[in-house]
Amino acid sequence: MNKKTVALTAEQYEKIIKTMMPGFIDMNQKKVKPNRRIATALTLEANLGLRIGDILKLRLSDIVHDGDRYRLDIIEQKTGKKREFTVPLEIYVYIQNYALENNIKATAKLFDISERAVNKHLQKVCTYLGFSGIGSHSFRKFFATSIYNNNKHDINLVRILLQHSSIAVTQRYIGIQSEEIEEALQKHVHLI
């Protein structure tokens, strides 16, 4: 599914989450209930860059206080790689508040739901909003594209954060070429 999905724009991300939180009435006049759990899981995917499978296994205890920061301490499901990146304080507080509000213990899964359920609900929201090509993986791609665009098009930084094996994999993943490649191509034009 992830190769067919597109990266979200910031506007799409915001509309999806803001529609999912309160729920809505679909085109068939059927009420689609609010789903804060799925909205929160997708928000974390968009802000941490983890795959949805890793988000759904996440426990508050997987985020450890390390000196003056919080960091993830997990093994990625797909790759088996250890992930120890910093969790911004705002995100940690967001997760902690979600756990407290829902009476979730630190050692319990934050989201007791399947990937299929996340994608099924997401599709209802996207259909309602008229968005296509979007799946849960679009939130990870949104993370990657945002990091790329907000950090001087540093493709290697994105590669490291996604834990990809090569820059080429990351370039294909986010569907953009590095700024240097684009500049080189523009400078190479030789029309007669």
C-alpha cells in the first residue's frame, strides 16, 4: 500500500485530523463517529516519522527520559533496527496527556487497534474530504517531506530519520530529488 500512497500536504493533514476528531455525517447521511484514538495515532506518525505498525505498538514506557531530552527506545517492526531518536517535549506531553485522559498505563499499548482499522477509518474521512491516494503511510511521507523542505533539502538527514539504507531509497520514497541534482540539471541545459 505505501508505494501507492502520496505524501500529505500540510492542509490535507490538518483537514483529516480536524475532521476525524469530532466525526461527521457522510454523503449517505450516515454518522461517522469521532475517533480521537486514530487521529492521535496518525498525528504521532506525522510527527515522529514512525511506521503505523510501530505507532500502534507504542507504549509510554517506550519513551525514556535521557538527560535533558526524551527519546524513543524501540525496535522497528519492519527493519529490526533500534530507534533512539529524540521525541520533542511537546510530542511527549501530547502522548502523556492522551495516556492520562484515556487511563492508559505506561506499560500498556497506547492504541489497541489494528492497522486495518486505522486505514479503514482514514479512507472514510478521505472519501468524505475528496482526497485520493492517501493511506496511513501518507503521514510518514508527510513527515519525511516536511523534514526535507524545512532543512535545506538535506536528503541525508531524512534518510537518517527514516533509517533508510541509502539516499536513493529516500529520494524514491519521498518522490523528490535533492536540491543539488535539480540545480545541476538546470545548469546543464544546452539548447541551440
